[in-house]
Amino acid sequence: MRAAKVIGWSVVVLLVLITVLVVILLSLELSTYRDPLQSGITKAVGRQVSLRGEMSLQLSLHPTIAIEDVHLANPPWASRPDFARVGRLEVQLALWPLLHGNLDILNVGVDGLDVLFEARAGNLPVAAPKTVPFREHANLR
């Protein structure tokens, strides 16, 4: 009887903790992370990145972050300020590694992509953004 009581209370405490965690995650204002995200992505790709639109988080075993109106800057000599514009960017993450401080990207979805490839006058090589080696699951720290 005593063991059943301990197990029952343990389950109740676990459910309360999970509920509190979900409420905290749902109440997060992702826009407060806009500047650190922009800085991190800019550093990773070697070009200025601008996250201008709404940001949202879908909770699941594979949480998804969605960002509207994403811009990747062009070099100063280009004909327009943006190399790429994305209407909506979705990044799906693996939850378990995320809980341990690792960022494992499972899927990237892009909607409304507008990219302008152009060469510099005089046919000089174009300075392309840095590329990140492709892996089935990227692990960024």
C-alpha cells in the first residue's frame, strides 16, 4: 500500500513538472531571441542575416521553429540588397539532443524563396556565402 502511494505521488509530481515546462515553453516570446539568432546565423554563413517577421514555436517530440520574412544580404556591389529572401523558414529539431544542449536539425523547410545570383562586373569570381558541410543531421554548438 505504501509503495502504491509513493508511485502515485511520483506520477502526480512528474505530471505537474511536465505541465509547468509546457506552460513555460508556450509562453516564451521568441522575438526576444531574434538578435542572438541573427548574430549566430550571420556568423555561420558569413553574410548579414535579417529575421524581420513573426517567430513561432510548435512543441512536439520534434519541435519546429518558424520564422517569417528572412533576408540574407548581398555584397555591396550587387544590384539589390538581398541575395536571398525567404517568406517562411521552418527548422525542425530533435528534442532529446536539445535537452542536452545540442542542436540537431532534422528538417529545414522553405516557402517563398527568392534568390538572385549575379556575377561581379569584369567576370571576377562572386564571393559566395560560406557553406556548411551537409550532414544528414547537423550538430551545431
